[in-house]
Amino acid sequence: MIYERLSHSARPHTLPAIKAHAPCPCGSGDIYTDCCGQWHTGTPAPTPEALMRSRYSAYVAGLSDYLLATWHPSTAPGELELWPVKWLGLDVRRAEAEGDAGIVEFVARHRDTSGRAQRLHEISRFVRMDGRWYYIDGQIIDDEREAS
Ligand SMILES: [Zn+2]
């Protein structure tokens, strides 16, 4: 279903659709349908890391509906306008889950509209409700300030 939507709907200009057998944008090394594609098409992501990766892939592909659906209702924005940026890669540094709470630390790299490469270093919090993981919020780590 998602592929149909990706290929037929009028999609925002710069966002690429993900091809089913292409390497997954999250950088896992698996093809998309064996990785984040499963969660994008409705199967609940089994771990905070899987959800975080699938949300990164959703940013790459412009799947704002998926991003909103996996955002905890208490912190989710009413609507989501995706940044017009080119995502360059994801590096998951740490992923932990204990009971129904989890955290994932990651660095996501992207190129902004002026062409400058940027890093987003974040520690995200996740919670599981009714068998599904949701993103709650994230703490941005300022690497430059930490380094100095
Ligand atoms: Zn993936």
C-alpha cells in the first residue's frame, strides 16, 4: 500500500521514494522491505531502535503520516512540515529498552538548503503502549560545546 502511495501521489518535490529492494536509508545494510519498510507498512516496530531507524527512513522518504502515527500523542505536533533537506546518513550510537521505556542515541547527518553538512546528535526517548513503541521527545547534544 505504501509503495502505491509513494509512486502515485503528488509528493513534495525533493523527497525521494524508497525503492522496495534498495538498501534501507537507515543504513542497516538490509534492503528496505526487510528493514524499515515492514514498520512503514503497518507491522509495529519491535524495539525503540527499530522505531527510531524507521522514523529516520520516514524523514528520508517524506512519510509524515508515519512520523505522526509513531509520535506519542502527548508530544506529537498537530501537523508536520518536513525540512527540505537531504539526509546523508544515520549512526545509532546506543539503544536501550527496559520494560516499556527506551532510549536511542544517534547522529543523523543532513545537508541543509544552503548545502552545508549538518549533524543532529540526539538522545530520543520512547515508550511502549499497547504493544507499539512511540517516540516521546529528544534531547539535542551539542557536540561542539561538549568538546570545548
Ligand atoms: Zn531500515
